Amino acid sequence: MVAVRFAPSPTGRLHVGNARIALVNWLFARKHGGHFLLRLDDTDKERSTAEFAAAIEEDLRWLGLDWDAFARESDRFPRYDEAIAALKACGRLYPAWETAEELELRRKLQIAQRRPPVYDRAALKLSEADKDRLTAERGAPHWRFRLDGRRLAWSDLVKGETVVDTASLSDPVLIRGDGQPLYTLTSVVDDIDFAISHVIRGEDHVTNTGVQIELFEALGGLVPVFGHLSLLVDGTGAGLSKRLGSLSLASLRAEGVEALAVDALLARLGSADPVAPVAALTALIEGFDLGRFGKAPARFDPSELRALSAHVLQLLDFEAIRDRLPAGAGEAFWLAVRGNISTLTDAADWWRVVTGPVERAVIDDPKGVMAAARGLLPEGPLDQDSWSRWTAAISASTGAKGKSLFLPLRLALTGRAHGPEMKALLPLLQHDEIDSRLA
Ligand code: GLU
């Protein structure tokens, strides 16, 4: 059974980088008939908020992602206590009292001496008397995980054969001095308890994976399959971290970017498969293949996203969009405008053009197109053929052709020089409205 999870920390808004990880996990689950867990990594009580947690759910729903199960790490402290007890019992956790300043000083010294800046395990050598003294002087310790120091190799779903040598790493702190268990541990306990089969996450977690494989083994859990996606970079190859505010899903949504465009782009970015607009999220499942993702950083271009968003709108039929259109806007309106808009806000603008009043334009009309047009407007309901019949009659009567015929009419009827095809717009207007705009 395939079981994956997306595990954001509710300490900020989701951005395109997070969304990519969420989407790829979701697609992997749906492709393989698996299970998708949303897990909030909220053990950090100072930085996690209920507002960010709610916003994560809102953003995922906006993307169209649903989850089969939901978990919150803050509900699971008793389980972490059990795991901590087990690790202490087998001698893999040891207390340490160094302050951040002391550790930093030691690190600088090691670097100056050209030694690897790895924790020297001084705390492992403390006697019971030392520990009592330190507890009296400094209070409760933090706890480090004693790494085995092995070459851990795994066959990564994205990166292929990958090795982390834990002998080159510092023993990680798993429990803070205030007793708070840290992500490296809690994530593994959860992945074991929720029977996660595949951990798909960003490349920034590769080193964690080495440590966490040791933890899976120490806790007697099954080691999942890992896949580490390359990171997103901007056009210059730099990481996106500085611009993540403007690349939050909330700000893209506010800008009018379609969720399906975000999905379509992120489902293929960095893979060997081309990006193409889709009219439904499910259309991305069939062709999804994690094995097609490359090791190289993936370039994320916001202008590509905006262009894709306009293409997505062109693909949407009326049923898919009706709830998001202005009241009264029907299918004929949508079909008339969807090819001429970048965002739905543009559609609302065109709806205002249809309902009027339109801006008065300065119109150059030496051939008297306007006056002729008023007299020649076909009686009865207007349809897609009305425009060509009407303009042919106006042309015959005034001799106006091409731009001198069409531009004055477009300007009078819409207040704009460009826009959707007039043959599609005309039937949306009432006769008296057309007449007053021409007048
Ligand atoms: N909360 C972690 C993060 O957002 C989860 C990483 C993981 O997928 O294990 O980076």
C-alpha cells in the first residue's frame, strides 16, 4: 500500500516550493491508488499558529488537493515520549549541556584548525557527578542522538543511488532543553506510526534522511522509500527564498493566477515532461511519473505561470467556471471572452462592458458608419451571424471597409479598441443598448 504525507510546519504561508512537494505527493498517491496524509509539524509552539494551520488547509483546497487523513504533531506528544524512552533505554540518546555560544566557539576553532565542524561528543564523556553538577548549574539538558557513523545508501526515486555518511555529521539534538522533541525525531515516529511507504520531499532534506534512516532502524520501524526533489530556482539560478513572500499561494491567488495553472506547472517543472495547461487536476495524474524528474534545480518563472493561467481559462467550459463569474453572466458570455483574458478579473471587466455603461471613446468616423449602423441593425434576436450581416449592410451603404468600418463600431459598442470577437459580443447586447451606444 502506497502511503505518503505532506508535512508542512504552520509557521508561515505555503509558497510554490511547498505546493510542489504537496502536489507531487498527492499525484504519487493518486497514481498508485495510495493514501495521502496531511500532517502539521507543529511541535514548535512559539512559531506555529492556528491561523497558519487553517491557511495551509485553505491553500491546499484551493489547489484542489484533498487528503485521506489528517494529523497534528502537537496531538502526539505521548507517542514521542514513548519513542524517547525507547531510545534512552537502548543508549542512543545522551544528555548535553553546551550552550549555543559554546558550540559556536568550538565550531569556529575546528574550522580554524581545518577540522570538520562536527560535534565532538564531549557530553558522552561526562561522569554521573559531572551531570549532576551541570544539572544544578545549567538546568535540564538537551538530548543528542548518538549516530552509528555509517555509510547509508539508498536508491532515491529522483536522485538515484544516494549516500550519506553519518560519520561526518554531528549527533543531532532530538530534544531541546525545555523538553520539546524536534522534527528529526517526531517525523520518524509519525512516518512509522502512519505506515508511510514513500517520503517525497525537497533535496534540502537529504542529510536528514541519513540521520533518519538510523532513527527508523533504532526505533524498529520499516525504512520508507525516499525521493528528494531538486529545489526551485529563479531565472538567474538563485534559490527562491528571498521572493517567497510574493510566491505564496495566497498572493498568487490574489493576483488572479488560476490554481490549475499552479498545478499544471508544478506537476511537470523539473521533469522531462512538457508543461501543458489542463482543465482538471485529475488530468495530471495519468502522465505523472516521479522517475521523470531530474536532479538539476528546476527553474520557476512567474511569467510562465501567468501565461499558463490564461491558457487554463481558455480550456475551461462554462460549467467549470460559472460559480466564479459575475451574476447574470451566461455561457455565451464566457465563450465570447475566455480566449481574450489573462485572469478572471478581466472577465468581470468584460461583463461590465456588456452590462454598460461603456466608456465614451473618441471616434473617427468620416464615412458615417455610426449613423448607418443605427438604421441597419437586424430586427429580432441577434446571433453569431448577425455581426457579419450587419457590417456587410453598413459597408454596402457607406463604402466603409476594414478598419474604418470595424473600429468605429467596436469603439462605440465596447469603449475599447481591442477585445473579444464582435460577432460573439454583439448577441450579448440588447437592441436599445446597442442603439444608445451608437448614438
Ligand atoms: N516539516 C518539515 C518541513 O516542512 C517536513 C519535512 C519532511 O517532509 O520530512 O520541512
